[in-house]
Amino acid sequence: MELFDLLISENEEIVLNAIQDLEFTNIDTKTNAYLLNIGYFHPSKKIKNLARKKLIEFQCEELILQIENNWAKDTLKEQKYIHKQLYENNLVDSSEYLTIAQATRRNYFLKNKKSRFLSLAYMRYDDDVENIFDCYQVQIENISENLVKLRHITVANFNNQMKLDFENVVSILSKLPNLKFLQIAKSDLKKLPNNIAELKSLKRLIIERNPIESLGDFKSEKLERLEIKGTNITVIDFDNFPNLKELWVDDQNSKSKMNFKNTRGNVKLTSGLFYSEYI
């Protein structure tokens, strides 16, 4: 069993034993990423203390100092593991850190109520906070293959990600059986990934604020909501999305620029902040 699999276990003894068994020869940027996140955000105090002890043993004092210098009193309570000043360091693999953070967060909410956290953040994902993969606008060059092991993920959010290969991203996301929500926003997306139809459970797609001009050959039986605000898309064929319930475009004036094919009268068109009608 790989280290990542052991460390995301809900069984605390498995996690403790995996950390305890680590030797200096095992250390690399991935291991540092795991220990750093677990050492500060795991729900178990015992596990946190052991992970920090290992970081010191592995001569990663600068990481601990970096955390201490940037730690705020609400960092733990509000789960602010996403603040890049906590983990952006040449000793840490950012992609692996963000991935294990999703598992740490889920384990946290299995033991703690999430109502307080939700009251502190505006969530576009309803109450699905524990099931989100989000890069939080921290630009990364790849996502970890370990993401496929987080089968609880239902939401994937990519915002301001100019360096990612979204063909590869979709290839990984397609292995998540419960993924229903995908956002790729402000990421210089010029066309949809060719393999996006592999996201078989996708119900909501947001591709706002990208220079994309067409949906290409994309068809989806399950898609219910599509948001294309801030794009150059002008043609929507509703036969490609037989279960679409809502389409978001820029503003009321943009309707005149759109070419809607095979409309059926039961799709809610929302434009601007408040205006909507059925087409």
C-alpha cells in the first residue's frame, strides 16, 4: 500500500503507524507535503504532533518556521490550509499538498460539524464543502494522480489555472465516479478538452471568462446547468443536452447574439444578475 493511501485512512492507528515507520531515506517533496498538511490540519492531535515531530527529524525546520510566521489564530478553525504562504516552498510538492488536503478536510468534517465553516464562506456548491477539490487559484502545473483515490469528490474547481493541461485533468477526473460539478474559469481555455464527455456523471459545467468560441462536439445526457458567461460562444444546440435545465449567459443584450438550436421551452435562460426567462 502506498504512503498516500495509508495517510488518508479514517483509521487513526493506520495513519500513526505509517508516519512512525517513515525513515529519512523516504523523504521527498511529496512526503513533506503530506506531513506538513497532516501536521497542522488533521483532526487528531496525536497524529498532528507525530507528523510535526517527523518534519523536525527530517530537518524541515524551515517549513515549520514558515508556518509559524504565517499562522493566524483562525487558520485551523476555518480550515485555511489553502493559504499558499503556509506551504509554497521548494521542499513541498504543491499538487500533492492540495490533494491530501481534500482528504484531511473530509476526515475533519467526519468528526466535526461543518455549519460554522459554511457560515464563514460563500459556497457555490451548497453544503458540499467536504467533497470539493479546489486549487484556490494557486497556479499549479499538474494535478496528482492520487486524486483518483478520493472517490468522495463531487466538485472540481479550477480558477485562474493557466499552466494546467486540461486534457490530462479530465483524464484524471473521469475516474471519480461521483463528480457532478466542474468549473474551469479564467484559465485561458480556448476549447473544451476533447475527452470532456468522459465525465459521465457531470451535471453542472462552468467555463466562464475564457476565450473559448465553441462547445465543439460536446454532448451530455446528464448536464443540467451550463454557464458560459464571459466567453465567445454563440451557438447552443439543445439536442446535445436533452436534460439541460438552466443556461447562464452574459446579459440581456447577449441574447440577440446567440444562436439557439432546437429550443424546447423548458430551459431557463439567466443573463445579468436578475433577468431570466424560459427558452
